[in-house]
Amino acid sequence: MALALITAARKLRPYFQAHRIRVYTNCPLKLILQKPEVSGRLTKWAIELSEFDVDYLPRTAIKAQAVADFVAEFTEPSIEVARMMVEQNKKIFKWQLRVDGSSNTHDSGAGIVLTTPEGDSIECALRFDFKATNNQAEYEALIAGLKISTILGADEVEIFSDSQVVVNQVLDEYQAREESMITYLELARELLERFKEYRIVHVPREENEKADALAKLASATINIWPNNISMIRLLQPSIVKTKEVGAVFGERNSWITPIKEYLVNDILPSDPLEAKRLKYRATRYSVLNGELYKRGYSRALQRCVGPEEAEGILRSIHSGNCGNHAGGASLAHKTLRQGFYWPTLFTDSKRVAARCEACQKIANNIRQPPELLQSITSPWPFAMWGIDLIGPMLTATGRAKHAIVAVDYFTKWVEAEPLVHITEANTISFVKKNILYRFGIPNTIITDNGTQFDGRKFRELCDKYGINNYYASPAHPQTNGQTEAVNKIIKHNLKAKLATKKGSWADKLPQVLWAYRTTERGSTGETPYSMAYGAEAVIPVETSFSSPRVQLFQPEINVDMLKCGLDELEERREHAQIRNAAYQQRVARYYNSHVRERRFTLGDLVLKRVNPGTRDKAAGSLTDKWEGPYKITGIAGHGAYRITREGFGELPRPCNAQYLKIYYP
């Protein structure tokens, strides 16, 4: 509608300038042209029409509109255009390809849906490890879709895309101006030439829903990925890869040849700018005995080498007989000092050092946390318990060497008991006696992956009473951090009380628990005893030195005050929960300030940190710190992944991201 009006204004410009124009339409044309968020073309038309005195009026009478309706309905295209439209509509293609790209401030991705002649649908998503504009993402989707179609043997394909720019540039109706767009267009046309026949069609986004959903999913910052959809990661743009392949496998010593031809034969490129640039660049080069040398700063002459020789030189210096497996920058400096040079020396040095398998396996452990802190909050008292073990310790009374500890996440109440043997039966007995029979059936129990917590009988106990049993990732005690923190406090107090008599720790354990329960916790601002019973416990110092409540004790008043305390308990617990949430937020802010996010997707190759239990003891201190490579086969939860290794199968337990790092083959 706007196009019709602007065309009339241009063709009838003298009349529009001389008279007041009334536009009768049943379309909200005025509102559309005045919208601030309209496309650039409509904005230009609105500015162009603003110089005329145009009134937009509702169309009431059909008579005045009859001529316009007649022209719109009965105007026929030219014979050639009509014939082409008929031929295109008549042709039914065997393969149908739908593509879409998506780009946002964080990530970019693309979606591909390929339909085979048998009607099967192949869905694929691409996640980019590089920044891409929306048009670049659309081109990446098209190029990847064409490559997949070629691999699957498609000879004729019908392509659907909701990108007007890409479709019209391929059809040569729009002109590509940017260098990157020109390169993308050339690559797309090169791939299209491999098909016997093809057709590319622009469709609305509503008709391209599947590809659009895959593109948005690929560009979203998520870890959980559907198992039925393939996900491919592109490390670099397709056009960059094409250029690199041409440089490496095309003409030998491609960067050396122009300089050498100019210095020896005085041959310059046809492009004046390139010729001027080559002259300036060649001033620091010389040809001696048929070899090109560069006059350097660290050495008088540095021999110029091509890509094939460069790879061998770097590997020899990095891991050869005199190699010290240096890092990228050190490797590049050492190569320069040995008298070799090529333009991408520092980039290639970093790549070779990063992909050295020996360096990856002996690299230092990564201390920075890979994921943001996820705090655990209990909804009501004694609903969520964490259970863990302390030990082994010195043999105590009754031959006890271990202690089992349980802590409530809401009140911070602690239960502990010495153990002679760590068995599933002892664990079940402790849970029944100290949790179920004393505080009722909890909603959740969080434990590690020990067999005493992961056995058949323990699982049956949890299923019988409807208890959710959650397990921490192996070798990652931070998942059950509340219990780990309590364990440290108990061990610290035991050390202080025992002095030289470490063997009597089991006798002192009840005193340590009493001290813990009657001490105010920083997270809640209340003692676990008062959170559980609504009043503070009387401790020995109050009876020894007669505290005010002991001196003024009156049984009748005491009973009334205890009842009032129980009435206040719910409010105190709510305040404690608020203080605990604020405390967790402070801890999370500090923890997250040190986070360096490290996430993986399905199919990634990773190395796993070697556990002390699986370390090769024969190698001593020379053992590797990382083992692998493993492959990511599943995402078990926040920051936990299922991994498998060729020849060994999948690990029985998921592994936390803190103990994984990307592997460069």
C-alpha cells in the first residue's frame, strides 16, 4: 500500500505539490508510516511523503475505489514472467532445505531442516564460536545446509529462507557491497553450482518455524541439549576456513612468491594498491642463493619459510630432542632466535602449543570455578538433610575410626555418631534413629556417591518413605557444601579439646555437638537449638556462675514464657531464613567474582583431571595431571556432564566441569 502511494507521488509530483491530496484507504497507512520502529525503507518513504499535504481518510464508498480495484485485480504480468512462474510452480523438487540464522549480543547460531525424497526430516543446529551478524548467520546456515545436502547425495534442491537479503543476493536482485558479504555470496554460488537444479525461495518466518526454532536454540546460552537433534560447533567462519585452505594447499609458499617475483623479476600485482603495499613490504627482504630472507631486529637475517616447513619447524622446536614444550609466545620467540620467519608465526605457535597432547595432559590444574554458585535453600525445618563421613581417624573407644554426620539445611541442627565400619546397614540405622524417628520424614537427603549411600537397601528406604535422594558429583564435595563446612567445624573443635589424647575423640563428640548446637550461626543469626525448640538451652556456665534466668527462675512464669517463645518461633524462623538468604547472596557474589565460565556441549572432546585414587603410583610425581580424551555424551545437570572414553565406555557417574577442560586434537 505504501509502495503504491509513493509511486503515485513520484509520477504525479506536480499535482501532489499543487493540491491537497486525500488518500482513501481501509488500511491504517498513516499509523504505519508514523511508527518509529518501522523498517528503513518505510522510514524513507514517510520522510519523502512529509513534504506533501496528504490526508488519510477511511474508504466509505466503493464507487471511487472501483478503478483502483480493477487495475489491481486484472493487471497481468508479462508473458515471459508468467511462463517462468508457471514453470517454477510446476517443478516439484525431491529435496527441500529450510535454513535460518540467529544472532544476539551473546551467541550466534543457525538451524537447518533437510527433507529427503522419502519424507524423512534431518534437523541440525549450528553454534558459532565467533561473533556473527544476522546476515552472516543466515549465510552460514545456507552454506552448511548446502554442504550437508551435497554429502547426502542431493542433485536438485529447493531452498527456503526467511532472509530477504540472502535470497535476493543469491538471485542477483540485490547487490552485495561489504567484503564479507561478497565472499559469502561467492561461496554460496560455488556450492549451488554442484547441483543439477536448484530453486531458492523467500518465505515468511511463520512458514520457517522449525529452522527458526533450531537457530534460536543454537544461539541461546544453555547447556541442556535435546538428544534427537544434532548440534555442530563452528570454530571459525566458513569464508575464513576457505581462505586458509586455499593458502595452505593452493600455491606453494604463497606469501613468499609475490615478494620473490618482485625482487628477482620486478613483477608487481595489477592492483595499484597491492603493488604499492608490496613495494613497501619488500624493502626488508632480500634474496640470497635463491632463498628469501628477512632483515630482522633480533637476527641480521631470518630465513622465510612456507606453511609446510613452518609446521615441521614449530613441532621440532616445541617437542623435538631439544624441545622444552614451551608456551605459544616463548615458542615463537625461540623460533625467531633460531633464524626463521613467516607472517603468522605467533598465531601458529599458539596453535601448536595448545594442541600438543603432552602439554595438555601435564598442564596445571584449573583452580577457577567454572560455574556460578548455586545456593541450596530448605523450605522448612528438617526438610532437607546433608549426610557425609569424617575419617579415618585414630581408633577410639569401641574401635570406632569414622563418624557419620548429618546437618539440617534450615536450622543447621547437627547429628553425628561414631562408626566402627562404614556399611550400608550402619548408614540406614543412623538415618532411622537420628533423623526419621526424631525429626520426621524429610523431603530430601543429599549425599556423596559412596556405596553406603548408593546401595540397593538405602535406595529402597528412600523410596519407601518418599524421600528424594540427590547425589553430589564424584570428587566434588562442594555439591554438599553445608555438610562439608560442618565437618570442618567438628574436626577443628575436636582437635582443640583432645590436645595429645587424639584417641578419645568419640567420647568428646557429644560435647562438640552440644557446643555447636548452642552457638549462634552467622548465616541465620540464631543457634540451631533455638531454631529447633524455640528457646535457648541452659549451658554449664549459667549454673556455675548463676546467670539471671537461673537466679530468677520461677516454674509458672517459665512455662508461660516457653509457650510465648513457641508462638514467636515461626516468626524467628522466617527472619532467620531471610538472613540466611542474604548471607547466601553475599557468598555467591564473592564466589561468582572469581568464576571463569567453562561449559561444554554434546560431542566435545575433553580431558579429565586424574583422581588421586586412579593415579599411576609407579610414575610417582611424574604422573600426568589429566587423562583422556573423553567425549561429552550427556548433560547430567548444572555443571555436570556424562563422559565416555573410546575403549573404556561411559563413566558410571557424571563428572563436574571443575575437573574437565577442552581437548585440542
